Amino acid sequence: MFRIKTMNKISPTGLAVLDAARFSVSEAVENEDGVLVRSADMLEYQFPPALRAIARAGAGTNNIPIDRCSESGIVVFNTPGANANAVKELVVCALLLASRDVVGGVEWVKAQAAAGADVTAVVEKGKSQFVGPEIAGKDLGVIGLGAIGVQVANIATKLGMNVYGYDPYLSVDAALSLSRMVHHVTDLPTLYKSCDYITIHVPQNKDTKGMLNAAAFDQMRPGVRLVNLARGGLVMEEDLLAALESGKVARYVTDFPDNALAQARNVVPIPHLGASSPESEENCAVMAAQELRDYLETGNIRNSVNLPDLEQPWSGETRICVIHRNVPSMLASITTVLSQDQVNVANLTNKSKGSYAYTVVDVDSRVGDAVADAIRAIGGVLRVRVLRH
């Protein structure tokens, strides 16, 4: 029986993926094999000895200590694409909010009514202060062409926008899904100078944090309108506020407000609604539960943020799963241990991701603890699991 700890409210549809005969699922579980989490802060979480995997029901993993997980041989999953439609729809809304001061207009109408004015009579005189441009025919830059960025770029072309897309790591699947009407640019300065609107869809990491800063704003068109439903830290806030004050940035729509942004002029602060739809939460929960189940039961990895994806059909009696550092001679060391015990390898797959690698070995016989312990003793091995049919 696998023990799964839930650290947020997880959709019942997602939990139903975990067979009650094989999985004990509760927020009260101790020494858990796996964790299902949404936004709960795990940065200081003390890993129990049994913990093997964490599945984030969402795309961002800033609330999970990735480096510490990797060093402990814990696989971290996310759910790319599961919330893409929900975010895409809110981006469309954000583009319109960046164009016309709908929020300001609504607040003004309510204030007029509260003050006792005849709203019907005053709207025609007052509406001019809230007008803004149409998005059709305007140039939109999409930074990041992952699951969300591709959907945003494609729908924007249908709204009549001229779309420029930038992603130095564009995957084959994303490229095949991208509309031919999207202009693929190979550098950010070209996108900056070409666009009236810019929306960003990249993860926040050491390379992207603060990437929209004073230097970037200087390269943009005067009066550019920015949308950020990805992560607040992608934008250097002090530089943004200065750009808003000077008029370089005409409006900023963000899903990551704070006190300064909430009170700044020409900022539309949305309370982190990007993936907050019943459909999105259900999709994320189902995908996260599937990833966790498949890894714990079969050792297969799909959509990990810290280890390589590796899916191998089961072809032996015993499966040995080894998480290790990406160093030379590791495969030779593992197979040497097996050969010394006369263990025949039926199938073997090895893949790497950065500093870490994952090896799955199917063998024709049952393997005892002594073999697993010998593999654990190899320098650079972080975690060994032995699975049997």
C-alpha cells in the first residue's frame, strides 16, 4: 500500500485515479511515499525517509525545493498543459483589459450611482476617459511558446493580431502546434521593438527572474501594453513602476499583485485567477495523480522538472530503478554489479537531465536486497528502487 499525503484540497476526480486498494490518501498520512500538492509551501518541508515523489497539480514549482529533492532522489512532477486553456482564456481577457479601461469604467459607473447621479445621463459624457484601442491589427509578442504560449499565439491570430513568438527552446510538439501565421523571432530585441502588446509565458528561474527590466523596457515601443500571468518575479517591479510613470508602459495586467502594484496607476491587478477554473483544477489533479501513480507502480517518469522523462515497457520479472548523478561509467558500474550476481538484463534505458540521470533495468529473475544494496553503494547513486510484478 502506497501512502499519499495531500497538502492542498485536491479534486476528487484526481484522487479517484488512485485505487483505494493500493493507495492510502489523506492529509494526515505520515512517512508518505508521495505528495500531491498545489500551492502549499514545501520549501522547508522535512522529507520523510519513504518519500519518493512529489506531484504538483499545476505548472509552477516555486513552492517546492527542487535542488533538495534532486539530491534526495525525489522525483518532482508538474502538469504542463493541464491548465493551458484556462490561462489562455484569461490572457484574452487581459489583452482587452490592457486596451480599454473596463475596470476603471465599471468603478466609475458604480461611484456615480452611489453618489446619486443619473447614470443613464452621465455615461455619455464620462465614457471618453476610459476609451482604448482595439486589439485587431495590433502586434502581439508572445515570450515563451510552451503549452500556454502556443495557445495564446494561435488564438491571437484569430482575433486579428499580428503575432510574434519567441522561444529559444521551442519543442517539436510546440512547433507543430503553432499556427503558420505566427512570426517566429530568434531574439528578444526584435520582439520588443516590433510589438504593441507583450505577454510572457516562461517559468521563473535564475535565468528569467527580472528579465522584463529597464533595459528591456527601453527597447520596447512607447505605450506598450504588458500582460504577465506567468510569475510576478519575471518583471523587475521598480523598473516597471518607473516605466508606467513615464508612459513607456501604457498598462500592465498581472495575475501576481502586491501592495505597490495594487495602488499603481494603469495596473490591472488580478487575484491569481489564471488556472482557477473548475475544469483546470480537475485536469491538473488528474494528471498529477496519474504521474504519481505511474512512477510509484512502474518507475516510469513523465513530466518531471528535475529528472529526465523515461518510459520503458515492463519486460522482466524485476525492475531496478536507479536515480544517480550524470557521471561517466555509471552504467558500467550498475551492470557489473548485476553480472557478478549472474543477473540477466532483459532491457535497460538510461536518460539524463542536467546533473542527474535515471536508469531503469528490467531483469529476468527476482533480485534480492544484496544486489540493491550493492548498487546503492556505487558512488553517485542517490536512490534505488526494486519493483516486482
